[in-house]
Amino acid sequence: MMDKSEWQTSAGDTWAAEWRRTDRSFIAVTDKLIERTRSFNFSQLLDIGCGAGELSLALGRGRPEVRVLGVDVSPALVTAARSRAVNLANVDFDLHDAATWAPPAGFAPQLLVSRHGVMFFDDPPAAFANLARAADAGANLLFSCFRSPAENPFFTDVARLLPQAPPPPPPGTPGPFAFADKDRMTSILTAGGWESIAIDPFDFAMVTGAGPDPVEDAVGYFSTIGPAATAARAMEESDRERFLDRIRDLASRNCREGIVSLPAAGWIVTARRA
């Protein structure tokens, strides 16, 4: 599973080049998080693991009076985010690990958000403690993350098509499923200085194909992004073509009204600085 170092290199480079596809795949999560931000009052916002900036940009456009700062460890993703924000004076991006990030002078966020960007910390309690120190008194935290692999056909249906499916990661390993366990996540946030923790399930569709040929678009998605793509690149050509044919069949079976999507399952988490 991906760790921080991969986001700083290959994974970050791929997601930066494919930000249109990755933003599209997470559109339901982005919309849900934006909806939930309406419950909070804030004039300064931090986006943790901001990626190519979609959530920061959407919030900055919708709230021009709010100062928005996104942080990410990937140079390529931060470069992409900055290029997309050239016309938004209230949105900035910082190349930094949120686990050790220190706020610039005059910045103390009242709301900290993340769209699936908090699951890669090497030491999660320490990372959330650092974020609590940087936040304003009484600040709120809002983020999304994946539930277990078994609840996410978006991952498991594709992994089963590989010649040898990768073993599941050990529980708690940094990566997409690091926060699948609610009790563990509650313990991490509490140790990091957060209270009033609420963890709600959120089921959504990960869009992987659209446009004139959504099935082939989905094949392109799965052969470019994620662990299956990494495995496919290492295959012999004949094995790779057979794998892509299996992806093509999976995409065809999940194509409805010109959109290919697979079920995904996440948590929406809120907390307040203790």
C-alpha cells in the first residue's frame, strides 16, 4: 500500500498528471465535505493532504472571504494545485508534511479539512497533535477516509482480476485503509488532542469512466492509477493485455447511462480541538 514516500515521488506524479480523473472519481466525497462545512463558522481553513487542490479550490471559490491553505507532501501535486489557483487570491498551497507543518504568521485555522488525505501519517497521534497545536482554540476537524477493503468493491473487484491479488495490509498500516477501524481512529484523535468525535458511514460511487467511450476511459483509469496499475506495469505484455481485458469486462458490467462507477465506502469524521 502507498506510504508517504510514494506520494512524494511516483504516486504523487501520477495523480498530478491525472488530477482531472482523480477529482472526478471523488466528486461525491468532495460534495459531501463541502455540504458539511456549512455547519461551521470559520475565516481560515487548512486542507490536509490537499492533493491537486480540488477541495481547497471549491471552498475558496464558494467562500471568497475565507483564507484557504492546502498542504501536501507531493511536489507535483502542489505544483498542479498552485497552477489551478492562479485566479483565487484567497487560496494558497504549501509543500509540507502536515505531520510537522507549522502555520505561517497570522494563520490559525478554525476548520481543518481533508478529503482522504490523513491516512498516510507514520505516527498518526503525533500528526494530529501537531495539527491541534496549529489550530485556533475551539477549531473543528472534518475529514473523509475509507472503511475496510471488504466494503470497497472499487478496490477489491479490481484486485481480484490480477493474476495474484495482493495480500491485505496489516491493520493500521499507513495507506488507504489505515483508518478503517472506528475504535482505533477514535483513540488516535483523542491522543492527538481532539474531542467530540463523530464518525459517520458514507457510501458513494467512485467514477472511473465517462466521456465518448466510458469503458475504455475506465480501462485507462485502472491501468494508470492505484495499486492495480502498478502491478499491471510489471506484467509481461501478454499478461497485461489479459488483465486489461478483464478490466474492460468489469467496466462494461458497471457502466450505466454513460458512466462507469464502482461502489466505495468511507467515513465522514468530525472532531473539535480539546
